[in-house]
Amino acid sequence: MAGEFKDIVPPDRRSIRKVSVSNSRPHRRSKVHASESSADGEKKSSRFGVWTIAIGSVVVLALAFSYIFSGAKVEVTPKQRTVIVDGEFESYKNAGFGELAYEIMTVERELSKAVTATGEEDVLEKASGKLLVYNDHSSANQRLITNTRFETPEGLVYRINKSVVVPGQKKEDGKTVPGSVEVTVYADEPGEKYNIGLTDFTIPGFKGGPRFETFYARSKSSMTGGFEGVKKIVDEEDEAKARIALQADLREQLKSDARAQKPENFYLFDSATFVEFEAGQTKSSGSNAEVVEKGTLYGVIFEREEFAKFLAENTVGALEKGDTVELLTPENLTLNVPGNPFPWSEESFSFELSGNAYLIWTYSEDGLKEDLAGKSKSAIETVLSGYPSITSTNVVVRPFWKRSFPEEEDKIKLERIITAP
């Protein structure tokens, strides 16, 4: 059918209006909520971790602090007392029980002074020097009289010009050792042949007896000064003035030397020092002569602990067994020596002592630390029962919450409390 039009129905086109919209948005929202919830949890977990680390750090620091700065300080007040001393006392080189012992320290010096020589003369001078004389015979002391001879292997003879006592044998570290004394000897004759070096000596006076082998001497210095011939001389008055000046200087220098050389655990009182002078041989030098003076200081020294104990027993009374004391103020005591003693050659030394002495009872610091280490603070009274010389204590333990002393002894500090003077 020509010219007939048929209705043309276009293919079905999907219109946007006809497209159903699926409900997908809520699904996406749920994913967002889940993500936000996870983030919140992570934040909370992160905060918890930070706090945990912070608290742990604080705990670690607190423990480290308490370890580093832990310790104990104990203020210890020992028994102490002022006593008045005024009396005469005796001390001994070989002290027995209850007696005060003393020792002798020796210091030597030589000084010289140039003096104008006024003339010449023929002189005969004897050499001299120092020997150490030994007693390996017995524990008994041996006195050697003035002019006792000492002989070298070559037959040269020297003599002492004063009597001396050679101490007997003694025990040192379980061994028997000879006693000894230092002496000055002078050649039997003038002349330079007696100027010799170090050597050994026998004592001819003991020949034929057992003491000849057990008493002997050895040089401590060379023998010098032997001379025979013409020498420059000085006026006697000028020489005497020079020697007086030299002796004054020697005395002061020797005392200074003695104070510097004194053993630390001994007392040395100035009034217990004695100086002997010896005129050295005048040495010629051109138109001048050199006046030589030698000085030897002998100092009586007392061991500190023994001296303090002796004072306590002679003032306070007998000490309890094991008690030891310390003299805090030795400078407050005045020591006088009656007469003109020679304690270096005698066996006893008498002296007068006066003044106020401050005595402090002592204790073993190492022992107390050892007894306290690791103990409860409440145990201190029990520990102190073994230390009768301590009257009271005050304890501070760090950190404050600890209730016991440190295990390490070096972390326990002791401070002695002195209430006077």
C-alpha cells in the first residue's frame, strides 16, 4: 500500500525519569561510620600507649633515682670528756703493761759561716764520722764506756768520746733483729790517712770473748776532717761569735725539720726536743776560713693512741676492756722537763704535764658500717649495744620510704658529733 504510513514506534528509550535510583548512599555512609570508629579506637589506643610509656618512664626514673641517691647518714655522738691534767709522769723506752712508752727521733744538720782569717798555724786534726753499732748478742742492753775503740779491717782505730747504751735484740715480724745505736767516732790519730769511706768495724775490747762476734759496727757516713799541716785560722772571739750565731740558726732549723719529719701518728712537744752541738773543723778558703757547726736534735715522741689512753687512765680511771680514746686538743697541754736529761741514752724519761685535755672515745667506723649494712633501721639499738663508746646516734635513710640501711657499706656515711670544746 503505496503511500500508507504505518505508525513507527521508536525503540524503547530509557528516560532518566524512568531510571530507578538505587538506595546506595546509606551503604556508603556505613563505611564512613566504620572508618571513623576505627580511627577513634586507634586514637584511644595511641593515648593509652603514651600514658603507659610515660608512667613506665616515671617508675623507671623513680627506681633509678632511688638507687643512685639512696644511702644512709648516721650522726654518731661518742663518749667524750674534758679532764684536768696536772702531775709528774714517767715513760720508758721498753714500757711494760700500764706504762707509757716513748721513742727517740733524730734529726741532723750542718751549717757554716765565712769568717776572715787573721793568721796561720800548724794544726793536727782528727777525722770523724758516724757509725751504727749493733748488739746481736742478747736482749740485754750493753753500755759502751767513753773511749771504746772501733777498728777497721785495715787496722785504723776510732773512738767514741762519751758513753753510749746499745739496745738489746728485739722481735720484728716474728724475727729476732739486733738492737742498734748511732754514735760519732774520732780517729785515734790526726792526719788524712784516717779520711776513709764506708766500711765495717769490730770492737777490739771484746776480742777473746763471745761478744766479739755479736757486737759490730758499720759506717753511716765517711770519715772526714783528718788533717796535718798549716792552716788559716780565725780569731778565737770571732770564731766564738760565729758559732753562737750558727747554733741559734741550727736550733730553729732542726726543730722545723723535726716537725716535718715526725711520724703522723706520734706527738712531739717542742719542750721534749734536745739539741747537741758539735764544732766542725774550720775549713780554709783563701784569706777566709769557714766555721762549721753541726747539730743533732733528739726528740721524744709518743704514739698518739697510747698517750691518750695513758692520760685517760691517769685522770678518768681505768678504761673498760677494748676502749680506745683520742686526744682532741694536745696543744692545750704544757710539757716541762725537769733537770737536764739525756733521754736518747737513757731507758726512761720523766716529765711534768699540765692543762685541760679533751678526750673522745673512738670506735671502728668500718666495723660499724659492716654491722649496719642491710639491717632494718629498728635494729640500730641492737647494733649499738656492741659499741659502748657511742652514746647516741641520729639516722637519716634515703629515699625516705626505705626502712633499712643500704646493702653497700660505702653508701653508709658516718659523721662524728663533737659536743665540745
